[in-house]
Amino acid sequence: MAETEQAETEQTQTEQTKEGQTESQQQTEAQNAEFAEAQDTGPAPGEENLDLLLDISMPVAVNLGKTDVPFRRLLQLGPGSVLQLDKTVGEPAELYVQDINFATGDIVVVDGCFAVRIKEILGTEQPDQVAEATGQQ
């Protein structure tokens, strides 16, 4: 029986040693990665990439006006219903790209389709910045 206990003890010690080695191997396997510095081998920045960007189509949204409608009224809308917008006839529509207002224009008809004649290209200043620059609030 002593031999059986000794064999079990040795087996347990061997398993613990293997587990200890596995844990220590797992700990020592993690090393900092070292990379060589990247070399610029392409064309000068902005030359070739700009051509690629110039061919991308961007969705343009035209805002003719807006209004607030109570939910009850929305449920009552149907064919023939009319919603009055906040802009008057002749007031320019707003053009947006990715929710950024970039221009205003007049609504026109071309070959039986609605179109927009650009009236003004807006700057990159935000409305708050424009108000501060002009002294308005």
C-alpha cells in the first residue's frame, strides 16, 4: 500500500510540476512586440488618394421646409392631406451633405423633374460662430 501511495504522490507532483511549467510558460510567452519603422513608399500624400476621393458619390438632401405636427394629426394624414411648411414661396431651400448645410438654392423644374439652382455656397463657420462674429446672439 505504501508503494501505491508513493506512486500517487509522485503522479500528483508530476502533474503539479507540469501545471506549474504550463503557467510559467504562459507567463513568459507574452512579450512586447517590436516593429520596424514604416517606410513611405507611395506617391506624395494627397496626389493619388485625392483622385480616388473625387469619384465618391455623396448623397445630397434638399430641405424645402419643416413643420411640427402633433402625433394625433399624423395618424389622421392620408391621400390629399396638406402639410404647410415654415418657408414661404421664393425662400431658398437648404442643401445638406451628411447633415451639414453647405448651400442654399431655388427649387426649379428641369425636364419635368424638380431640381435646385444653387444660390449660395455656405462657409465652414457654424451659426454660433457667425453670430459671435457679427455681435448677434
